Amino acid sequence: MTVFAGVDVGSMSAEAVLMKDDSIIAHSTIVVKPNPVVSARLVIESVLSQAGLDPADIAFCVSTGYGREKIPFAHRNVSEISCHGKGAYWANPAVRTIIDVGGQDSKIIRVDGQGHLTDFVMNDKCSAGTGRFLESIAKILGIRIGELGDLALKGEDPVPIASICTVFTQFDVMCFLADGRTVEDVCLGISQALAGRIKRLGSKVGLEGAVCITGGVAKNLAVVSAIEKALDRKVAEISVDPQIVGALGAALIAGESYSGQIADEGNV
Amino acid sequence: MILGCDIGTSVTKSVLLVDGDLKLVSKIPTRADPNRALQLILKELLEKEGVRKADLRRIVVTGWGREKVSFSCSKHSTMNCLARSAICHLPSCRTVLCLGAQESLVMSVNEKGRVLEYGMNDKCASGAGRFLEIIFDALEITVEESAEIARASDRKLTMGNQCAVFAESEVVCLVNEGESVANIIRAIFQSLARNVAALTKRIRTRDDFVISGGIAANGLIVALLEDILGRRLHVFSPQPDFMAAIGAALIGSEAP
């Protein structure tokens, strides 16, 4: 039995995927600990116990995400850009553009008809347009980040967010609340503001073919709908939980790396 | 008697001008509600100074919150108030820097206190006072003690992040790695000073410089900024954050 593992340790969550015969046999997501190594251990233990496997059963493991270089049990580390491209293409071969809204950055990744990375653009300088933006606003509203989407779906008249900066938007939100605007309208306005940042990022690289969204934010239906509106196109569905796409891509690359290794050994 | 109020995004400052004599009245948090802030000031004026609203010849408001004020009062732009105040403080002033909670402003003025040119950053918190507040909260220190702590710095660090939100996480990481709070604060001050210095390049600046706003009370930041700019900065007195409020009162006293 040849099992491949992918581990994606991000700034807010960590995911692990186990694959066998080009199918996902288990996947897991946890909230990160301050130390990426601890997060990686916890998430891999969780996914192994789900599958009823031991660490020794993993033939090859690839790590990705911001803590990827520090993971001791990974055989190789690969950038999250390659992993998201790989994972999304596997989950929907029609996909050519991937929007990944991460906890601490946002990226737009382009792949070709074979799923190979062709171009990407990333914002990791400014928290506007990232998961941290939503988290910071949720904090001001006194809600959990997971509640923001549902509340936004009930919004009727979105508040206009004029600021770009996360910090200034927090202040704008306080003003809207002081003016008597509802939390629902604020959440809707915030979703649109995030979509506006994504649109701007997309204009730098161009959006082609089917577009999908990966990362935890893809589960926020209000944000997805705001992005669809801002980009004036439907977002393509993918066959897996959008949050595990990075780890899935890492597991796929683990499979390829393992095959490459076997081939190399065969040549010696 | 004229009341000058500067309703800032973070703090509302008010001064009373009585027959040409200035008196700083109060500094209260705005809490995103300009009308409430103004009412609190009037209440304080009555309780502390025995001044009733009817005793005031005029109320002049400026700052971010002025447009939201529903009272009858005169309203003047922050830039005009700052310029008026700067010239009164230092007649040779030709460049005004104002470092507030949510914006940094640089402007050149003529001898009459007219604004000739200006540059403003109100898009990103990285050069503003809120940036410092966020970092100080993360380090659990106060604004007042920050400069003193930073003076003990023994090593130059460079912050990797400009974004206030990311810098906050970076600061937490640095603390966890055992870096001294003094070195971290100094690096933060340096980063802020660099951003402000970059802003001044947007316009033609001339001596003398007057610096105001809450951040100007921080002697170390002012010194770092003087180093980068290679110029002397005159800190507005008696208190750098009252410059716009004083300007509002001065403008109010000149109107018929």
C-alpha cells in the first residue's frame, strides 16, 4: 500500500491530506498553534488516526504553507502556489484560474490545460484582501469569523467601505455601528470590500477559463457571491473541501516525487 | 469666549479662547461619535469652568468628525486650522507636519498661513498613530512609557512588515523569540519615521518645520525623523495634539 501525504501549515489553519491510488483517503483541518512544527504534527496525527494508519505507512510527505521549511517529517517542501495550482486542477480539470484567499495573503494562480503553473500574483504586503481582514472586522463586531458570511447573507443594504486599510476599516465599522447600521449590512459591505481587493489583484494577472476559489474564505458564501459579482462571472465548483486544496496539491506532488525517486533508483 | 474643538478619529481636543488667552480644556476619546464628544465637552466646560453654552460667542469645530456634528457651529478644514495655528506658534514656519491617529499630513504654508501644497496618507495605517497603538497594545505598554523604553535599545532591528496588522503578528513572534521590547519599539519607531519621511517627499518643503499631532509628543520619533530628514523639527507647544483645536479657536476669533 503506497500512501502519500500533504501537509499545509498556514497562518490561521493547518490541513493534511492522505492519498492512495489517486484518491483522497482522509483529510483534516485544525486551527494552528503558535509553532508550525506542533501544528504539523497535530494535523498529521489527526489524519492518520482517521485513516487508521501509522506514520511509517506514509511513503512520501510534502509540506507547504508558510511553515513548510520547518516540518521535520516532510521529505520535501513545495511552495503553496504550486500546491494550490496542482490541487485545484486535480479537483476540477476545467480550472485555469485559482483565487486563494489565505489567512495572511491572497493569490491568484493561473494554470494551463495540463495543470502546470503559468503565472501568479500575490499580495502579502497588505492585510486588506486577506483572511486577516475578515478576522479583524469580526473582532470589532464581536462575532466569530465563521459567522460573518451567514450574517452578510441577511444584509440588505451594504455599508460603503471607503477605506482599503484593515485598521481604518475597523474604525469605519465602528462609525457605521454608531450610526445605527446593522451588523448584517456591515458584514455585507465587508464581503464586498474584500471582493474589491480580489478584483484588483486579478486585474494584474488576468482571469482566464474557469475560476475557482480555495482557502477557508471559499466557504464564506457571502464573499464568494460578492467575488462573483465583482468579477462578473460564476465561480467554478471543485470536488473537494476548498480549504484542503493546498494540502491536496502537496499530497499529489508527494506521489509524483515518490514515482520520480523510484525511477531514479531504477536507473542506478 | 470662543470654543475650538478638533474632533479626531481617536481623540477630541478642545480649547477655550478668552480675550486672546488660550486655555486647553480637555482631551477625550471620540468613540466614533462626534456629537456625543461635543456634548461631553460642553458638560465639562460647565462643570469645570462654569462656562455655559450661551456664554460662548462661537463654537468652531474641525477634524474628521466636523461634518457629522449636528449642532449649530462653524466648521473649518483641518488643514486651514493647522496652518493658522502653526504660523501663530512660529511665524517663520513654512512646513507643517501633522501625525494623527489615522492620517499623516505634510503641507507647505506661506507667511499668512495659507496652504500652498500638501501630501496626505490616509490610505494605510503604517504611517499613522493607530499603528503605534496596535503595537503598544500587543506589547502591553503605554504610549507615555514607549519612548523611554525604546531608548534602552542596544541593537538595530528592521521590521519585515509594513502593514500594521502583519507587523502586530511579527512583533508577537519577535517577543516569543526573546527579542527585547526596547529593540522592537525602536524598530517600529524607525519604520514609522521612514514612512513619514517618504510622505514629505511628495511636496516641496522649506524650513522652518513645525510638527504636531499625538505622535509628535514622542521625543524619540521626532529625533529619528529629524535624523532621516536632516532638518530640525519644532514641536508644537504647549501640547502637539492641540494644534488644530487652537487653530479653530484662532480662526473663530478673527471672523466678524
